Amino acid sequence: MAYRVLIADDQKMVRQMFEAAVKSSERYEAAGFADTPERAVELCHTGRIDLVLMDVVMGSGMDGIDAAGLIKSQSPDTKIILVTSMPEVSYIDRAREAGVESFWHKEVQEQPLLEIMDRTMAGESVYPLSTPAVTLGNIVSTELTEREIAVLRELVSGASNKEIGERLGISANTVKVYI
């Protein structure tokens, strides 16, 4: 009996890529497709799904991590692999907190998707060894501390130094130092 896989991604081309991977193995069958996290939650609630391949960032109000948490609360035996092309370290922490079994970066592909699927269905939890590095002007993201990244996130939101300081519990002068 093949594992039933739900493919959840808002990009049709990515859904088709995942479907091709699923169909390439006799161990899996495509059980459905969702283009929003909300639809993925609904399909997991109404049908037997063994594994969900779900993008973290989709164009709706809920993200894939929040949807994964809902799926796990309703169907704890359903395995979930979150996928993303975004090199965001907080996604990995949030995925673990939500009870997600595995996490795969679309762009890095340290291991083939089918291998991640097999290992996940065998009971392993597979996460990347490190967050992919991103060049930010003259610096690489992996060279920044967690605090510097937090300040940068707040800065790009348009917050003032005072607002950033209040949100992070540091002074406006300390924010200037980090910037």
C-alpha cells in the first residue's frame, strides 16, 4: 500500500514538480493538492493523508507552519515536511515547535526530496544542518548575530530606532550601534 501524499503549494509549477517526485516512487501516491494552507488543513481533516509536503509561504493569511500546527493537532499521525525557498532561520524553530517532522530547502537540496520523504515516513526527523547563507549588501547573513538579525528585521519593517528598541527591549542608542 502506497503512502497518501497531500501536496500544498501556491505555485502550480512547484506542485507539479512535487507530483512528479511522488509519482516516481511506488511507495507514494498523490492524494490531493492544495494551493492555500487553509485548504491543506481542510483536506487533512476530511481525508486520510499520510504525508503532507507543504510550502511555508503561500499567498494567503495563514502560513504553512501555522497550518502544520493545526494539522498536527487534528491528525497527530500525519507526517509533515515543510518546504521553502526562503533562508529564514525562524521558520525552522517554528516548524519544530509545531511538531513538524522534517524541513527541506527547495533551493539548497542537501538531500533529494524522495530521500527526505522516505526517512520521514520511517520515523526520522530531518532538518537542514544549517540555514542557507544570503548576501545582504556587503555581508553574508550567517555572519550576523541573532540580535543583529532581529534589529535588521525590525528596521526593514520601517520602524524607528525608538520603536525597534521598545520591541526588542534595548535602548534606541543600542539599536544605532547594531545598525
